[in-house]
Amino acid sequence: MISRSVDEIHAHNEDAYDQLISLIENTQGRLAPILVACDDSRLRKQIVQRYEAEARQAKIRPYRIALGQEPSLRAGLATIKEQEPYLQKGGAAVFTITEAEFLLRITVNAQDSQSEVDKFLGYLQWTREGLQEFPYPIVLWMPHRLLLDLKQRARDFWSWRKAELRFLDESPDAAQVATMLTVKPFDRPAFTKTDDEHDTLPPIAELQAEIAQLSIQEPQAPALATFYDRLGQAYAQRINQGIASNLDQDRQQTIAAFEQAITRAQDQQNPAVEIDSLTRLGDFLKSQSLYQKAIAHYERALNVSRKIGNCDGQAKSLNGLGNAYQSLGQYQRAIDLHQKSLEIAREIGDRSGEANSLKSLGNAHDSLRATPTGERLPSAIP
């Protein structure tokens, strides 16, 4: 165990807080479970009060849920939403889930075969579909011990968490040390900030170990598709950060991981993961100047998105296609695609997607104006 000074621990916590508030502000309109480990109840209270105050200033309404004797996360969310017209109308919000630490203290009754921790982890394990109706950042506070249990015993939930953060005890005699995964997702050239911009990725070795273990225990586990998708992101990230030790090998590993995710998602009829993985593979191929291959994957993602009525997936696929065609010099085609992406983003109220489409549209107009046939284009962007 490595010791840290109080100043170092405080700096660590401030970095974690900055990531947390950024996640709260930038994941509005989508389901985003944010796991936060903290053993100091006083520090946790201070942090919650601080980000709730900032959220209110940003017109994001904070809500709290205390886990009870029947610790169902979905039930708590549903109860509040049923009582709040603001949420039913799509208002911006952040949910804070507390008192998970009390689950560790509740003993099992003679007539009950499961502890409250067992029940809680059981609820989380297969709850993704049940939580889709709650498109908000959900900040789930827990002690470090419970975070470790969750990682081992609720693998499906762990695989699609938005982020995990750790806050450390700042008292002078604190000896605890935890490290926070702060690796940035790979930057997608000519593709502005995405939903994954604020996501944290585990190390490649950890993902590989999770995949190997789960493949033995449950070869058809739905979580494997998501694990492979995250593995592809991790390899792509390493390449784009310029730290790949063997570039050709890492490129192959990136593509192979995403293709595994796509195949498994198709086999399990999980179009959401299929769309995400197709789009991310398209992003990676484009970053490697493999534009035609990127276009093929964007088109597949677009087709699946249209088939299931996934407007968010359609907007992202169209934006990706526009960026790829712009790289090929087909500026008018790129403009048309970005315009369609913009219209969808506005229709569904996706402010982040709208900003991405506007920026891409502006870049495409600038490129077209720089050509002889595009000199008389108006400068205004719709």
C-alpha cells in the first residue's frame, strides 16, 4: 500500500469531483450509471451537496434515493418518476443513490436465504433493460468493499457502467489508498465529442481477464458483447494516444474486438450494442484513413438504427458518414448527411448531438467554400 499526503489525496478527490460534475452535465438524456466509492460519510455528504448545488445552477434537478430493506434501484427510480411531472416531461435531472453501506450491516433473517447485499447485486445484474426508461446520470454511492463485490458479482451491470470514481479519506491519519481509472477515451479525428467522451475504460489486461473468466463461466453471457466493445475502445485509445508498442498488432486487436462485439450482439439480438460497436468501429477505421471500410460500418449501423427506430443511432451514423465522405472530398454529400443528422438531433432534443452536427456541418461548408465550385456558398449555417 502506497501512502499519500493529505494534499495529494485532496488533489485526487478534486480530480474525481471534476470528472463527476462533468459526467452529470454531459450525460443528460441517456442512462448513465456512475459508481462512486467512498468510505468517509462526512466527505460523501459534502460532495453530494456540492454537486447538487452546481446541478441546480445548471438547471439540472437533483433527486435522492435511500436504499431500504428491499434494495431495488429500479423501484426507487420508478416511484420518484411517477410522482414528478417534471421528469415525465423530460426534465434534466441527476439521481443520487445513498445508504448502500447499510446493506452490509443487515443480517440475514432465518427465513430469508439472501442477504440484502445479495438482493441488491441480484437486482443490478440484469437490470439494463429495466432502467432504459430513466435517461439520467445515476450516481450510486457505496463503500469500496461493496464496489469490489459489485465488480465480481454483477458483471453485466459492471460492463455497461458509465464510469467508476473513488474518493479517499482526507483525514490526516488516513492510510487508505485507491487509484482511479482516468484514461481518456480515444479521440476520434473529425468527429466531435461523443457519449463516450467522459467514459472511463479499465486497463486492457483487466478487460481480457474479465472476458476470459466469463467465457469459461458463461460462454453466452450478454455482458461479453459489451466487454469486447470496451476492449476495442481500449485498444483504439492506446493507438490514438500514440502508446501502442506494436501498431499493426494493436490495429488488428482493435478490429477483432469490435467485430466480436458486433457478432455477439447480433447473436443475442441486442441491437443497441450492435449499433454502438458498428459506429465505434467505423470511427476507428476512419481514424486510420480506411474511409470506405468506415462507410460500410456506418451504413450498417444506420440500417440497424432505422430498423428499430433508434433516432440517436441514426444521428450518430449519419454524422459519421458525413465525416467519412468529407475526408474523401465529397463535401456536398457530407453536408447533406450532416444536415440530416442535425435534424434528427433537434427532433429528439439531443443538445450534444446537435452541437456535434453543427460543428461537422460547418467544417464541411468551409471545405466546400475552399473549392472553386463552392466559392459562392453562403457563410451562415442553418
